[in-house]
Amino acid sequence: MPLVPADQVTTEEVKGWQGVHLLFFDYSLCSRKVKLVLELKRIPFTERRLSPQELRTPWYLGINPRGLVPALVDDGAVVIESNDILAHLEARFPALQPRLMAAAEEDSAAAAATAVYLQTQDGYHMDIRTLTFKQRFPAMMLVQMAKAKVAAMDLEESIQDVAGAGGQGRAEQRAWYAAVVAQRGIPDTQVADSVARLRTALAAFDADYATREYLVGGALSMADVAIWVDFERLLAVAPRGSFAPAQEFPALAAAFDRLAARVSPPAAGRCSCS
């Protein structure tokens, strides 16, 4: 799990922070995932809540050059991208229960299986963003937001991406917003393509849950947690009348309900993929 290189962390104050600090935005899907793991494992941490406007400030870009949340600062070291943060937390606190990710040297098959689920989950992240933004924002507002995002990123040309980090980098982020501007919103064809990709992934998860309670190793894992958070979001933003995740994937929905009793509700209000 790559750390942001020290020479790319230009906000000097964070290098002196002791303990675990989570920088997040309340309605960020990926922040929700990391907060859930911190809570499940009872890892003490300091919340550092940001507004969307702060994500492209020099202060925050000096912590995460991608301008995304969440970012984790652990005794002054910075980790970005939610799945990389999950791996870091498990490696950092292996004794805290529940154990959510096996170390490769302990159980290589379980570690590999978890990694595959997380890669699949990460691969459709922009599709969930597409559905979220289409459902939550009027087209005109979305285009204006996208124009502002592209303009801000173009002023950040001197900022390098973080090599080796997972997720979607600066170029992918800019391309997504630039497409929104060019298309004057998110066309229905783009939504349909995203739904098709999500259906493929969810069908595979559903088939696995139909045969077992948990995805990996007979116990709750990072794979279950990550997919749970995505399913929670999809229940809120799936296009009505054309995509009904709870009905289409009953085994996955049952797994979602089982974990729901252990999970705190999200912050109230509008959600937004980071």
C-alpha cells in the first residue's frame, strides 16, 4: 500500500500529527468505507472533516495531490485511496478484531481472493459516480461543477500524481469531468453502460453470496465491507424503473441486511462520490 512520498506532502503540519487521522467529506462513498472499517476494528482516530471546496486548496493538495478524499495520516505518513488505506489499517493493526484481511504469508489464497474482490469493486467506482451525480444534480448544475473542476485541475499542472496508488488518478478524474462538460451532462446512454457494468459485477457477488455467508474465508472481510458500502449507495441512486439492485440480487441484498445491524448509519444529507 503506497504512501504519498514525503516530498509530495508539502503541507508540513501533517508530518507532525501523531496517531491516526482521517480527512474526509461527509458524503463521500470512499470515506464511508474507511470510516466503517475504523469503527468495526475500533481503531482510535481523529476526524478531520472537510468541505468539498477545501479539496482543491493548496493545503489539501499538499496532503493528497489528487484532491480526493479520504486521506489517512498515520503518525505523519500519508496514505490515499480507500482500498490502499484499508490494507494499511489491517497491516498496521493486525491484532485488532475483527481481522478483515489475511496477510499473504499467513493465507495466500484468502489474501488473493480479497484482493480480486477489491479490484473488481474499485473498477466500477466511476460507474457508481455516474449514477450518483446523475441522480443528485440537475444537468446545468453538474456541468458548472465539472467546468470548475477541470479549470481548477488545469491550474494544477505542476502537481504530480502519486505513483503506485490505486483508484483513479488525476488524468482519469479530469477526463471524467471533461466528458460531463463536453456532453452537457451525463447522457442516458452513459448511465445505461454503467448499469450494465454494475449488473455484471453484482451478479458475480450475488452468486457467491448464494453459496456462503461471507465472501472470503468464512468470516467478515474487507471484501464484504467494501461491497456493502457500494450496495448501500446503489440502493439510493439506482435509476428507478430500470435498475432494482435489491430485487435483482437477492443473495447480495440478504448479505447487506446481515451486516447492516453492525453498521452505523451514514451522515444525513446529499451523498457524493469523491
